[in-house]
Amino acid sequence: MFDEKTKSLFTGDMICEEGVLLGFDHSTSVSEYKKSVEKIQKFYMENDGELILPSHHKLPVAVSIFERYIDLCNKIIDRKTEGTYIDDGLSQGLFVKENNLQMIYNKISE
């Protein structure tokens, strides 16, 4: 959701400083998640966004969070980093932590 008056982007669970969970059966792949981050980044920039407010963790987050997630996704897609299996009781999959971000994922591409 984007508030045009305050130029605030409310990202829900999509962009959080401490991580995203793509470790459920119904979760998207890392490559599809990356495309979504690129789309929301483009929207934010084209609409002169001023504030990014996720649902969890640190509020607000810096605009650099888009590039950090894109970079993390690229490293996973290009196999430059690989997660370690984790089952945290909520989701399960491969866990990576880099550049102050965390991700649990099951699928790299669709």
C-alpha cells in the first residue's frame, strides 16, 4: 500500500529488515520474489517515495533494503551462496543470512 499524501510505502511482510520467509509450501521462489522486489522498488522510486514501513522489526527501513534483497536473491540464484537447512517450527527450508538480512527459501526458480 502506498500513501500518496505522505509518500509512505507499507510493505507488509514483503520487505522486512530482519528477513523474509519463503519456506512454506505455498511460498514463491527466490527468482519470483526478486522480480517482486524490483517492481516495488521501481514503483517507490517513480512515485518519489519517502518512507518504507514494513510489518515487522526495524521501522522505518532505508531505501537500500531493495538493493540488499536483490543482491541476496542474485547470490542465491547464481549459487554464490547456499542456505543451510532449518526447521524453525514455523517454516522450513534453506536459511541464509547476509548483509543484515535473512531468508528461508525452498525454491530458487519456478
